[in-house]
Amino acid sequence: MKEYTKISLIEEFRKIAGRGWIENARNGNAGGVGNTLEDLLGIEENNLPIPNAAEWELKTQRTGSQSLVTLFHIEPSPRAMRLVPQVLLQCYGWPHQDAGKKYPIDEMSFRQTIHGSAPSDRGFMVKIDRNQRKVLISFDSDKVSDRHEKWLREVERRKGLSELNPQPYWGFDDLANKAGTKLLNCFFVRAEVKRENGVEFYKYSYVMMLQKFSFDSFLREIENGNIFVDFDARSGHNHGTKFRLRQNYFPCLYENAEQIELF
């Protein structure tokens, strides 16, 4: 794997930007923007080999995309209880849209993308308790939309309508360690996208260098509704719990943010 200094990596970004439109190296792959850039840089996954420096990550996104950027995966505590498949899915899940088709007739789903500024239409919300130093998942049956009335009656039968018990959470220390390790320093790259004859092409035209991840800012953006907790579990498989970020909010998580001039 090729090694870079920050300066040589920035020069490499400028060379790549200067090439204009570049064909997707792994056509058909949804992660083509990041995979193609990794191939151009000669690196594996999104870890940047910059010796004698703190850890660096590479994050990519399509320009204009409204999709969320995945920051990292981490299951809630107490982890030994496997709260997502054993509690959230079994007690608060609903029939999977492909039950009886792609999956068995009794396949259940618990897919929620929630944040801290307002509850979801099923009454779930992220809350921050600074006294207990925890990020918690909360449920309020009074906030459930009328269109989910049938589901709510099922929840009442299975578990009751009070607050989650046990309540899934992430301790500040565990979460800060995970976030700080994965996001301590980051190059955030966006690419324009076009398709010709069924083939995708990318133009890498935006690079932001982000340094010194701030956990206080991370918590603030959860409360502001810009960082989400994303659950994606079904009866047959838990796809993992992710913390995800709205487009354009990466600089809000760092003490230092510098847009790199490419041209």
C-alpha cells in the first residue's frame, strides 16, 4: 500500500481532480465513488496510510445526494442482552414488507432512522442524558402517528406502552472512543456523477480536510437532528446499528475544517 504525507495526498487529490471524469472502477457497486477513489489512491477500505500522524479516514459522497453518511457501526448497551434483535425487534417490530415473498410469512422488521430533535412517527427518539453520561433510545407511545394505531395495539399487548425497559444506550466514554478512533481526522471528498451508456463516471471536485474531532459537537448535532441512529434489523438478520450524518455537516464535528483548493 502506498504511503502518503498530508501534502502528498493533497497533491494526489489535485491530480485526480485534474483528470476530469473517471469511470467507476467497480461498475454496479453502490459504493463506487469511494471504491474508485480508493483504487486511484492505491489504498484499502477508507483508512489513509499517513505515517507519523494521527489516524485519518477517507469519507466520500456523491454531490447533491440526500443520503446520509455512515459514521460508524456500534450496538447499544448492555451489549450482552442483544437489545436490537431481542427487545426492539421482538417487542416493537412490525411485519416486514417482503414477508411471505422474499422472506418467511412471519418475518418481522425494525427499521428506524431517528434523531434527537423530534420523535419518529412510531414514537422513538434519541435523548442525551449528560448527568448519566449516556445517549439513550426513548419511546413515547403518545407520539405515535395515528396511522400506526394497529401496530401500537400490538406493542401494548407484547410489552406495554411505557418507556423502554431495558433502555438501549451508549455510554459517553464508549461512544467517544469509537467516534474518536474512526473520525479523529478525516478527508471528506465529494464527486459529481454522470451516466453514459449504463456506465457511471465521477468527477472528484471537492475535498475538505477535517482535524480534531469534537465529541461535544457530536452530541450537539444529535440534539440538532443532524446525526441519526439507524436501526436495520429483521427476523433473519440484524444489519447493524449505525450513527449517520446529514450531508454537509461534517465540518460541524471538527475543531478545524479547511476546504482544499483543487484547481
